[in-house]
Amino acid sequence: MRTRLGYFEGGASGIGFETARVLALRNAHVIIAGRNMKAANEAKQLILKDNKTARLDALKLDLASLKSVKAFANNFIALKLPLNILINNAGIMFCPYQLSEDGIEMQFATNHLGHFYLTNLLLDIMKETARSTGIEGRIINLTSVAHLHTYDEGIQFDKMNEETSYLDKKAYGQSKLANILHANEVSRRLQAEGANITVNSVHPGLITTNLYRHSSLFISMH
Ligand SMILES: NC(=O)c1ccc[n+]([C@@H]2O[C@H](COP(=O)([O-])OP(=O)(O)OC[C@H]3O[C@@H](n4cnc5c(N)ncnc54)[C@H](OP(=O)(O)O)[C@@H]3O)[C@@H](O)[C@H]2O)c1
């Protein structure tokens, strides 16, 4: 039985790439979703080089744009594929203050809001897939131990988008705390409905990837 994976990673490196490579090795049909289609297609070719029978598709997705998330979900739904596994992987870290095109602080928009919206848009397909195949669905949010280092009030709902209160590291922690709260609440709701889908968040450990592009200290230590 082939599984389908919604996988949100654009580059030819990073945790998402390795996840896609291994899932393809295990016979999953992998959807590589990324904002940079050139990088997504290169990632696809790199996986195919060592695994000629891998089933991979690359689809455009910019998580920092609610319009793009909606378009991605519509494109995915139009493919009429089942969806067993959704990995909310993509993320940015410690970037300078910036607003998304929807006017939301960029780390929160990318790391949480995009995944939150996408999960909602794909939930019906996941429920239907779990029901019709009898296979437990999985939603995995990539979070971080950094969720412990957020603003004093946790999530700054009232001043989320204000530049004056923006702290790059705390904003990252805030977005990663939101990943965990999101996973917990979706899990609670799915359990209450009796849906055969588990939702978990995971801290993957510390791995030097492009994520650290705004963090010279960490990179200089390696
Ligand atoms: N590496 C670590 O030590 C570590 C520790 C704790 C948690 N994590 C979490 O693990 C996840 C993966 O991180 P990683 O280390 O693999 O980082 P990475 O190598 O930088 O990969 C992140 C991926 O997210 C993509 N992305 C960024 N913004 C996007 C957007 N708006 N729309 C679509 N895709 C976007 C990036 O695409 P581009 O190539 O276009 O930038 C990149 O492919 C993140 O959620 C991160 O918070 C990592």
C-alpha cells in the first residue's frame, strides 16, 4: 500500500529533504511542496538519482501567503489523491522583523499560520483516507525546544505584528509554541470525533541546516 505525504520543504537539503528521501524509499508517494520550484524539482531529481522507482511530485507552496496555501490545497485536492501523512515541516528562524503579504509577523505566518490553514484545508481528505483505507493517519508538526523561550506571556496575541516589541528569538519560540498548541488541539478534536488520525509535534534535535542562516553564532561553533 503506497502512502501519500504532504511535505513542506523547498530546498535540496534540510530535515524535510531527508524525510522525503526515506519515505520514498519506504514506498510512500511523496509530495514535495516548496516556495522555490527549482529547488523542489532539484530535490526530486536528487532522490530519483538513487531511487529510480520513487514516486515524487513537486507542488508550489508559499506558507507565508494564505492565498498560496489555498491554491496549493486546491491543486492537491484536484489530484484526487488520498493523504495518509501530513508533515508540517517548513520553517524559518530568527529572521529580522518582517510582515507577510497578509500583514502577519513573518515567523508566525510561516511557521504556524500557513501550517494551521493548510492542515484545516486538508483535514477532510485525511479523515476520508483514514476511513476508507483503515490505516491510521498521521499529522506531524516540526516544533523545537525553542518553544520554551518565547515571550513572557507565551503568545503575544495583542501585539503580534508590532515591530517595537519584536524579538527575533522569542518570535521563533512563539511560533514553535503555536505548533505544539496546534497539534494538541487538532489531536483533541480528532479524538473526540473518533477519527483514526494521530497528531504529534516533534523537536528534531539540533542539526546545522539552512535554518541557521540568521544565526552566525551557531554556525561558527560547528
Ligand atoms: N535544524 C534544527 O536544528 C532544528 C531544530 C529544531 C527544530 N527544527 C525545525 O525543523 C524544521 C525544518 O528545519 P530545517 O533545519 O530542515 O531547516 P531548512 O533546511 O532551512 O529547511 C526549511 C525549509 O522550509 C522552507 N520554507 C521556508 N519558508 C517557507 C515558505 N514560506 N513556504 C514554503 N517553504 C518554506 C525552506 O525553503 P527555502 O529553501 O525556499 O528557504 C526550506 O526548504 C523547521 O520547522 C525547524 O523549525 C530544526
